[in-house]
Amino acid sequence: MDRKPVSHHIEITPENKCGFCPGSKCCTYITQKIPGPRSMADFDHLLWQLAHRGVQAYRDSDGWYLLITHPCNFLQPDGRCGIYATRPQLCRDYTNDFCEFDQPAEEGFELYFPDYAALDAYCRKRFKRWDERFG
């Protein structure tokens, strides 16, 4: 007897979307808006920040941000929130109507620096005298 595969259509809604999100992406990092670097000193400071583990930077249409890649302490192995009933207000206010499940945030980055080396290379192109900032 041949068995035909059963097709199950599940409508993904804001109420159930988080259950389909691989890796619970929005709970694995934080972003912090920063003043846009302009001078060599500003970029040198940003370079220091990117010298730390899990710190990245990007610029999008809203400005410059630090991206700290570290999961929430309360993210459970199954992707659920371990303190859902008492979660911070920021988490309560978050809407997943259009989130990284729908489109990766990286697609909106105008500039992206995943590490120290990437920012250093950018600075060397932007500032002809990059190494002269030391003295």
C-alpha cells in the first residue's frame, strides 16, 4: 500500500511565530545605539569596543549600533522564555509582527563590522594616516 505524504498547512501568526524561529534569534543579542563615529579618535574607541568578545557594530538607516552577541540568561533550550510571566517591560513591548524570522536584520545593514579586523580594515581605507593616530 502506497502512503501519500500528508500536507499540513500551518498559518504562522505573531502568536505562534516564535515557536518556529530557529535559535530564538531576537533573544541571542542586544543592540545599543551609539553616536556615529566621525573622527579617528571616535573610530579608535569603536575599535576598542570591538576588541571585546561578542561585540560587533553596524550602521543602518537609523544610525550606529553596538551589537552584543550573547543570549539572554533566561532563554531556555527549547527557545522559550524562562521568566515569561515576569519578563522585563522591553520584552513585553517587543512585537514580532515583522522580525528576524521574516527577514534577517543584516539585510538592512549599510555597514557591518563583525570583528576588530573588519573595522580596522575599514579605518585603514577611510583614514590615510590611520597608524599616525598614536603619535
